[in-house]
Amino acid sequence: MTIRRAVPDITTADPVVSSGFYQLLGFREEMNLGWVVNLVSPSNPTAQVILITKDAAASENPDLSVEVDDVDAAYEAVRATGAEIVHPITDEQWGVRRFFVRDPDGKVVNVVGHR
């Protein structure tokens, strides 16, 4: 399995203000769905920050997103360990297939693949 990127997910009450702050550091908005904003470095597109108010489809916000080349294989590997699946593997309407799993320290990891 190949990791394509790992991105911190920052919960925010005001994505407009938070986005403005990260843009001062050189990031640019790549995607904005209102409840989630993806900011990307123009010179290094794998350097990213995700701002999230409340996940549109899951009961918890993730702390980290990891994009992999085979989300189904990742799901099976994680599930086989007995780790807590927080959000089941789902094809989301915004073009990703993902699931959330809780890591050993209690952090929620969004494991995602783009369709």
C-alpha cells in the first residue's frame, strides 16, 4: 500500500478566519465545501492542511487524514486488528472513498482514497 499524503485535520469554528491565517503562511485554498477547507502549498502540493467545522457524514471529526492508493486494502488490514472503526468504509458524495479508525492514542484517522 502506498501513502499519497498525510494531512492534519484542524477543527475550527470559523473556517474563513482560519483559512485566512494559513494563507498568510503561503497556503492557498484548493477546495472549499463550506464545512471543510483544504489548503495546499503552491510549491509542494503534498504539504496541506485541512480545516473542518463538523464532518458532513461522520459522527466525529478526524484528527488526521491519510490518503492511500488502496483504501479497501487498508480497511481490511485495520479491521483485522480489531481496531475501532469510527466511520464505516463509505463512498462519499464529494468523490472519495473513506473510513475513520481510532488509533491507539484515541486519535481519529480518516483513511481516504479519491475516486
